[in-house]
Amino acid sequence: MAELVVREERRVGRRGAFRHPAHPGAGGHLRWRDHGHVRGLSPLQDGVEGYCPFGAGQAGCWLHEVLCWHLEHRQALDHRAEDGRLFQQALPPVRARNGHPDSSEPLLSSLLRRMPDLETLEILKLVNCPETFTPDMRCIMGESPSVRGYFVLAGMNSAGLSFGGGAGRYLAEWMVHGYPSENIWELDLKRFGALQSSRTFLRHRVMEVMPLLYDLKVPRWDFQTGRQLRTSPLYDRLDAQGARWMEKHGFERPKYFVPPDKDLLALEQSKTFYKPDWFEIVESEVKCCKEAVCVIDMSSFTKFEITSTGDQALEVLQYLFSNDLDVPVGHIVHTGMLNQGGGYENDCSVARLSKRSFFMISPTDQQVHCWAWLKKHMPEDSNLLLEDVTWKYTALNLIGPRAVDVLSELSYAPMTPDHFPSLFCKEMSVGYANGIRVMSMTHTGEPGFMLYIPIEYALHVYNEVMSVGQKYGIRNAGYYALRSLRIEKFFAFWGQDLNTLTTPLECGRESRVKLEKGMDFIGRDALLQQKQNGVYKRLTMFILDDHDTDLDLWPWWGEPIYRNGQYAGKTTSSAYSYTLERHVCLGFVHNFSEDTGEEQVVTADFINRGEYEIDIAGHRFQAKAKLYPVTSLFTHKRRKEDVELSDLHGK
């Protein structure tokens, strides 16, 4: 069955110019005849530490038999499509020794330690067979980004028995209603790009994935295979300066920069749920962002240009986006694309470059999903030109109070708020390079600028920025520092805090929605209804009070939230705030009825009157709940986006 699935999904996928990111790997199962020794076992059990799920059956092909599944570690299978055959090589041969197959001996030994009675049973057979695996150990499902109406459910990673029923239900909802009833973005086919479907990449990644299925995953761990697939033009330069890398949508992004005096090997091998070894490194980067100026390479962000010969670009985008994009040329609008239920399909910023041209910036892993959503909702007779320009621009984020000095010196133009207001975009010369799109925003609430640089100028502009910035204390920084800065400012992020079931009213983003902008937009009716009825969850910021950063387990995400001792939700993201010297968590608070358990309306008063605790591995820590950012964090002159953020969360 797995062989047929992989062959057919690739054959059909080629018709739509989209190869599914699934690859076969060798697996198998052992079958024993049970003479009554193990009857009464649960139908299915997982031997996690032994890498072997097992079960017993009493009917059909399982009549009085015991099965044990196993995966051949690092045994991905070659395959070919030209002649219709799936594999270039046969499945691993079964070799018996003393009645036990060699290929399964380590797993069998582990199983026998757990179930000694199996030693007395008669082994019927070992069946080796292929199973399908994906690059991130999660199945792929949903509508193809290139073939409308073609839905996929594949790559179960040896968990089809567990996921089959639920996956089938959600796929059916997707096909009928346009989206499932739960947030399953982590399973969406569109989380992958075409580059992650190459056979060589999949083969190498699957060899790593298979033994990891039962491994303990520590926070912020990364795959080691299939790396350096997509890189910024600055990759080698940053790598030589100590950058440690993480992968997002196949793109290499800097986590932090290791100083020369630090033990690189120890940092790479550090895996913990407690205080990580990179704590002081990120602390120094955050401090530099607040006191001087830092540079973060954010080239992985998704970037689109939408243009038209007439006014159709504005008309279509006004229908697709919740905020009002009919703004003067050069202005930037924080907005999002919503579905019919009012949930976020995309969270983005849009700059108006000209009367008929717009520049859109979205999260890295939104590249395929956002493209598919835009194409799906554009009129077929449209004269719009939608272009993915992610690869055309290197993006540098200059964060800190001295960013204005660096850029003023490089551009020979005043960059103060009076001359270059917040949320403004302008093409400028930086150093010798022309056509640099400079935007007065940083995605962190700190002062600074985003520079979108044509890739041929990237190295020159970076070198100039670092050279001029030396006198202002410039240094490189990574995404861990960015995460700390944005979470302490209550900046929610799509894919972590926001998803397709989260509406702007539930996360305090009313100011990013213009219900009366003069025309309809997708999700407007749902928001009007929700505004009248009230919201049933509310994004809230929590500051941990009695948590010992050095000794206690850290919050990472997914921790239960308790209000007055009753479960009220879970965290969606967290980070240590080096400014507050506390852990900060974001999460949704629900109002569950104590009598029926049904959800009730959540108001600001309900949030403010509660006493909260965050449960970290069974230990509850007291936390202060806030619906707005801590204003003392805005140490510099408050900018337009800071005021907007504080106002919208204070509502």
C-alpha cells in the first residue's frame, strides 16, 4: 500500500507541477502465534524507548497473533518513476539466526525485556515493507497549491493507525467547508516548498527522520540533514563571524552569534529544557539592540509584489485584506488576509510603492500558503501581476537607537522621525547602491529600519553598514534576540500565536481591521457577528513572578494556563525578557463554565479579575496577566506603531 501511495501521489502531483514531500523508508513487523500467554493485551501499545509499537488482536488476520512493528534505522529507499517501478533496490533481505531475524534483533531484545512471555511464542514471519515519511515527521494533508480541488493525505510516518480517523475527518471538512474545524497548519501540505520535494533531499532527510520518531525532542532542536538548501548572499560572511543556524522553510537563519571566546562545540551539543547555554550570548545581543545598533539578516521573509495596469490591484487587495490599503504612496499598513470565519490565513505588512503597485511582506513559512491564497481569490480575468520576489531581495533589520545615525551617514539623508516617519517606505541610495527599499519598522517595537536590498548589492551594503556602524557599537544578532524583543512587546506571530481560527478581535488587533472602509472584504461578516456577540478567547501576555530562571524548567510553549485554579487555556509562545528579567508567555485565555464546561464570552474585566498560574511540567508558577504591553519597555520616543500597539491591546 505504501509503495502504491508514494508512486501514485508523485505521478498525480507531477501533473500539477508539485511534487509531494514524501519518501519511502524501510519498515516491517514481526508476527508471533499466541497460545494464550498474552491475551488481554491492549490492542495497541507504544514501546517508546525501544522504538517498537506492538499490539495483540483477536479477530481477522490478527487472530491469536502478536505484532511488533519496527523501523530500519537510516534505511531510506531509492525509487524511480520513469518505468513505473518504485524502488531501485529491493527491501532489506531477512536473515534468520537462531530463529530471530538479524535486522530486528536490537528491537526484538528491547521488546522481550518489556514482554518476557514473547520468548515462548512461535515466530510466524517477518514482513519487510515500505512506509512513507515526510521531512518534518508530520503527515501532509490539504489542498494542493497548484491544482485546485486536488486534496492530499499522505506521509503518515508510520502513524497511520493513530492518525487515520482524525485526519480523514479534517480532510473531509477541508473539502466541504474550505478549512478544517481545528488549526492543523503543522500538517498543511503548503508548509513545504518545491525545493523540499527533491528526491535527494528527501532521501537524506528521511534517513534522519526515521530514528527520530521516538526520540525526545528538546526545545529549539534542528534537523542536521538537507541543510544550506536556501541561503542569504551573506551566509558565508555571517558564518565566518560565528553565526549558528536554524532552518525555516528550507531557509538558513541565524539563531545567535558565538563570540570567539565561547566553546562552540559545547553550545552545539547543549540540549536542555532548563536555562540554555546561549542565554548570555542572546542577552548581549538584546542589550545591543536597546542601547546601540544590531543587524539581523531576515532575508527569509516572504516577499510579493502585486501590480496592475489600472486600479484593479487596489480593488482586489481591498477585498483580500482586512485593513484599508488605500493610503498615500510610501505608507506601510499592518494587516492580514482572513478566511470566511474571520481567522488569519496570513499576517503581513503591505507597502504602497505607487498608485498601482504594492509590496507585501509575510512570515517565512507563508510563502507557498500565501501564494496559493492570493491566486485562489484573484479574478480569473484579472490583469494583476503577482510576483514572488523573495529571492530578489536581501533583508537587513537595523535595530536600535543608533540605527538612525548609521543610515543617515550612509544615505546622506536625515532619517529622524520628523523626516522619515514611522511605517514609511522609500527607495534610497545606501553606500554605492541604488534602489534600496528602506522601511521604518523593525518587527520588534524597537527603533530602526528594514532594508530590502537587491541581492547583487547585498554584500556591499552589509559591509558598508558594519563599517560605518563600528563607531556606534554595531554587532550582528540573531532570531533568538528578535524573539525575546517581540514577545516582551506583546507582538503576536502567525503560526505560533495566530492561526486560521484566530480572529483580529481575539488577539487585540481591532486597529488592523477597517470594517467601514467602503467595501466588503473576506471575513467581514464573521467579524461583525463576533463584535456583536463577543469573543470566546483572548490573547493575553503573562509575566512569571516566582520562577527561578537558573534552577526551574523553562516555559517554551504549550504550557497550561490556570485562572483561579481552573484550566483556562495554554501558552502559544514564550521568551525570557532581559529587560523585565522575567519569563514572558503569550497565550489564549478561555472562560469555561464550571458547571457545563462550555465556553463563555471573555471580556477585559474577566481577564483582569483573575489570578493566574502557568503549569510547567507539573509545577505551577504565579503569573501576572496583561492585555497590553509594558509601556516602560518603550524607552525611546514612542513611534506610531508603538502607540498603535498599546492602544489596540488596551481596548
